[in-house]
Amino acid sequence: MDEHGFLFSAFVFLAAAVVVVPIAKRSGLGSVLGYLIAGVAIGPFGLTLITNPEDILHFAEFGVVMMLFLIGLELEPRMLWRMRKPIAGLGGLQVAVTTGILCTIGLAAGLAWQTSLAVGMALALSSTAIALQTLNEKNLMGTGGGRSAFSVLLFQDIAVIPMLALLPLLAIPALAAAGGGDGHAEGALAGLPGWLRALVVLGSVVAIILAGRFLIRPVMGFIAASRIREIFTAFALFLVIGIALLMQVIGLSPALGTFLAGVVLADSEYRHQLETDIEPFKGLLLGLFFISVGMSIDFDVAAAAPVIVTALVLGLMAVKFVILTGLGRAFGLPLSQIMLFACVLAQGGEFAFVLFQFAVTEGAIPAPTAALLTVVVALSMALTPIVILLHDKVIQPRLGRRQQADDMDPIEDGGHPVIIGGYGRVGQVIARLLNAHGIGTTLLDHDPDQIDMTRRYGSKSFYGDVMRLDLLRAAGVERARMFVVAIDDEEQAVELTQLLKEHFPHLTVMARARNRPHAYALMKAGADIYRRETFLSAVDMGEAALRHLGFGAYRARRAARRFARHDIDTLIDSFDIYEDEKALMSFSRARVDDLEQVMVQDAGQFHDDHEDSGFDGGHPDGKKTD
Amino acid sequence: MTGVLILFAHPNLERSRVNRTMRDAVAGLEQVTVHDLYDAYPDFDIDVAAEQARAEAHHSLVFHHPFYWYSCPAILKEWMDLVLTHGWAYGQDGTALSGKQLMSAVSTGGSVRAYAEGGSTRHTITQFLAPFDQTANLCGMNWQEPFVFHGTHDTNNEAIEQHAVAYRARIEALRDAGAT
């Protein structure tokens, strides 16, 4: 990778990120700007620790691919279909209008029409990585402006494909000879006739959808059943990389392909698990991507023509900002959302790098122009976090009063108020009862068979290790009101209760206890509500026995309930004793001990000679009768 | 429509002599349904639809219970509160019970003499049963002469047996009257 070797490069990257990013984040600049600064610092114009930013940029672009996959996972096909209008309308207009105006400016500046058009197209694109990372970091994806920005970015990702196809047609003969246009971006299908290529592309997309539905899910089920965590992670990576490769071969954008795969898998039971597995890789690669953008800013070019570069950067952002504002207004966004939408998309994007490079080889743009514009795009990307900062600190506060209502937009991914961890017999009954009253439940379980079964009956259930904080977050714990701990493992149920109370104190935790000692442990762990799983059915059987022995139904029921109350009272009373004596005892040992204690308590105080004397007649005064 | 539905309410039947004997006397009679409310709903969670269907299927209803605090045991009141709904039992379209017979069959601890204007309870049984009489009236039902056993605290097996036989005859008469 470098003359210093791979490990040294990795060390420098990580060190820069670890030092700069937390500081940037703390000081309110956001992580994206932090990464960019770190990149400048270690790059050719900083400490020159890394000298080949282009190679790394190429590698790190995979972070964007992974991000699109994760975004796809968040978007169910239904939602995507609902967004078809903003994607095609808003996105289409943004690309068309921006390309047109930038092209006109290029012509006015005396560029050849081919170059003007190529530049206009490339600069019309915004940075998916920066925009989405910023929106996610600020939790603005659910707002009107955030969704509109996402629609535009999605359309841009699609638009890159025809743009790449168009560039060879824009070749200026004199330049093309110098560039030597090999058309590599067309991939392995370059030799095929147009209609066949279209067919292959269409076939691949259909194949991804079909495989996602009918092949990947069972395979994931099989892998999940093996319960080897790292293999599931490996499979998730395999999936993303495989699709990206396939897309490259057929000449589509890898980001678009993985996005599609993500959408197909969005309503799968393994969604949360995939999210948690890919997330760290995406985070690191995206960070690397931002660092390499920072490194690749060519300060020599900027220094050679500081006035022109400054004018171009500000001009580009101003033009894009104005167009986006107009579109936001035309599509009926409220003012505060228009500002967010315009600020977050007003930069050049990473696809511009690719397009410039390709345009130079095809001979559509002269190399010096491309170098200048690459710097302009990189600087505009670097400026975006600052623009967003300005937006947050200056623009929004002035719109503050009006903004409140917009931000209350319903969260689209349908976070349920109740999350049930452990979907066995106990969890199922609770979920069914709640569902019967229109209360949504999100189900988590580590057993793929269980999840598979419930999904066949239309439940929203996910596979994963409930002990992982990131999975819990992905399942929407932060928005939920209640968490039902119904996992089989006793020790784990206690740990989970502790974990939930510690990290999500707002949450009401209800836990299923196996027995008395387990109930004590759960109480100690902070469970707000607990029930012993076998206790009430045992009482119920006792009641049935009383009935069989001649007690009337009503009398037997009252006797059973009285007994249950007594038992629950003693359970609570003896919690303190348990605290002192049995804290260090294993559950099984404690269970035997505890039974003994309960027997003693019953012998001592609970002989139920209650007879409901109120029903009996006392004196013949007409009060109560036979 | 079959005959008589006896809504039987006694929370402590094991201790009962009078009402259990009465119940046994009518149990198994043709076209007579004895429905033990405390047995069916020990949690008081009355199945309203099932109860309404059952009531609709009979032409006569009997509230059979001991007299508790000059009224019925709680579950029968719960039954009335839940089952006799507006639009079903009363109100403009509430004609489900219209034209049916309603009779109270009650037992009191106090004697006949006690249940009189000058007696220790200061009111007659007819006066005490006014809420049931009016319930029948509101629902368009024909209120029947109540069937009463006074003085359960001071009685003997023979009297109880006699009363049970009379009860059986009364229920049969109610059944046959409604059938015509």
C-alpha cells in the first residue's frame, strides 16, 4: 500500500482518527469534519505520512457501498415505493436543472460544450457519504428535509450510470487521442450490443431480488442455526462484497446494487443482525473515505489560483443551494426543512471524482480543468460540515419557533412501544395479547427456527443476540416504552435486565422469573415487573383440585387467589433476607433452600381457614340467608 | 324458543339447604335451563353475548337466589348491569326480552312476620323487589308473583322438601304457560 507497509498506514489512519475525530465531535464540528481534518493532517500537504491518497480513496469508497446497503436495510420495499414520486420528481429535477445551469455557466466561461455538459453533470451530484452521515449523526433522516435529501441522493446514484454511458459521446477528438479512452468503466460487458447489455443488467437486478427473497434468507437461517457469530459476520460481508463485484462487472454502481439488496432484505428477520454486523465495517471504511478525501485535496492547485478556486467553490455551492431551495419550495417543504435539505446537498460528491477521471480518459474534459474541479469538489465537501454547523447554529434558531412541529414527523420505521426479548412460549402469549389490542411488539430471539416460525404468522421478529447493545438500539429500545425479558437462560435474563436498566433508564422492564430465587435476582437487577412462570399455573391446578374435591367454582377461585396473594407477599417480604443470606449462592442450591423456607412459612402462618362468613346467615333478621 | 331459564346465584352453595334442594328439584326438568352464575363466572367476567343469546332462547326468566342484604347476590347484579344493554333489553330497538316472563325466586332468613310493614324489616318482600319489578317493566317483560321462602333459619327438612316440590310445580306452570 505504501513504502511504510500496510500496518504502518493502518496505524497512522487509526491514530489520526482516534486523536482528531473525538475532539471534532466534542467541539460540535461533527465527525465528518473531524475525519477530513485528520486526512489533511496526515496527507501530502500535512505531515506527509501517507502519500498515495487516490489508492486509499478507491478502497475506502467501499464504505459508501456499505452505507447504502445499511440504508437499504432500513427501507422496506413498501416505503421505497411510496417514495417514488420524490425520487423521480425531486431527484430528477435537481439533476436536470443543476446540470443545465452549470452547463450554461461553463459555456459562458468559454468551455467547449462537451466539457460544459460533462462538468455540469459531474457537479450536479452531491456527496451521499457526507450528506447521509450528517443526517444520521443528527438523527434527521426521519424529517421531511432528510427524506427529501435521501430521495435526491438515491436518484443521483441511479443517474451516474447513464452519465458514465454518455461521457464517451462527449469526447473532444483532440483530447480523446491524448486520454486514450479505454472505456474501462463499462465493465466486462463493453463488447456486447446495447440491447443485450440492458438485458443482462435487468436480469442481474431481478436475480438480486429473487436471491434475496428465496436464497439468501434460508442460507442465513442455516448459518444462524450454527450459532457461530463470526460466520454470520463473514456471510454479511460476503454478501455485500459479492453484490458490489457483480455490479461492477455489469457496469452498474455497486452502491446502487447493495442498496437494492438491502431493500430486499429489509423485511427479513435477520435485518437487525445484518445491521449490527456491517455497521462497524461501514463506520471504519466511511471514516477512511473521509480521511482520504481530506488527503486528496491538492493544495498546490489551490495555492496556484486561490482566487479562482475560492470563487468556484463558493459559486458552486451557492448555485446548488439556490436550485435546491427552489425545488424544496416547489415540492411544498416547510421553510426549516428547505434549509436543511439545501444545506446538506449543496456540495460536490465523490462520484464527481470518478466522472472527472473517466471524462479525462475519454477526452471530454481537459486534464488541468479536471484537476482544478477535483479540488473544488473536495473543498466543497470539506466545507459541508461547516455549512451544516452554520445551519444548526444560525439558520435553524431563527426558524426555531416554526420548526418544532416539523420535527415531530412520525418515525417511519415503525418503532413499537413494546420489545420482547426471547420469543418462546412466554413471549408469544404476551405478544399475542398485546397485538390483539393493537399494541405493536418487536420480537428478538437468538433461535432462527423460532423466528422463522413466528414470521410465517406475520409477526415483526428479528434474529440476534439480545445481549448486544447495538442490536437493542437497532430494534428501537430508545423509543420503546417497555421491554419484556422472556429469554430462557436465567443468568442471562438477570444480566439483560441490568443492562437495560443501566443504559435505558426510561424503559419499564418486565421479566419472566423461573422461580423464587430467580425472582429475587431479577428484583435486585432492577426489574420493574416480574412474574414467576410456573407459579400461577400451579395455583390454577391447585384450584382445579379443590373443585374436584367438592369446592364450588367461586369458592375455589377465591381460595386460589388468596393463596397466590399470600405467596407473592411473602416473596416480597423475604427479599431482604435473601439479600443477606443467598446473594452468593447458585440458583439451584438456593432453590432447595428456598423451598424449605417457604414450607416453614406456610406451616407457621398460612392455614387458610377462611370461610367467607359474610355469605352465611347469622341471625334470622333477614340479613343473610340459606 | 324453549321454556324457562333459571339464573341461579348462590356463592356458597355447599352451605345451602333451601336453595340447593330447590335447585335439585328443578334440575333436569324438560325445557328448563338452570344456569349457575357463580359456577360459570368465578371471576365475574360475564360473557355478555352468550348470556344474551341464552336469554333470547327462553320465554321465561327466573332470578333464583338467597336474599342478600335485601337484594340479590353481587353476581346477579353484575349480570343485569352487563347483559341488559341499551338497544337489546330496552331503548328504541331493545325488544329482545319484550313479552317474556320474569319471576324472582328468593329465600329470606327472616320470617313472614318480619317481612311486613310493622315487622322488623319494615317492608314487604314485594316492596324490596321493586327494582326487579321495574327492570321487568322497562324491558317490556311481564313481572310474575315472586316465589318466596321465608325463615330459612328456623325450618326443617320437611318444610324445605315441600317448598322444593311447590317450586317445581311453579316452574312447570311458568314453562307451560309460556309455551301456549
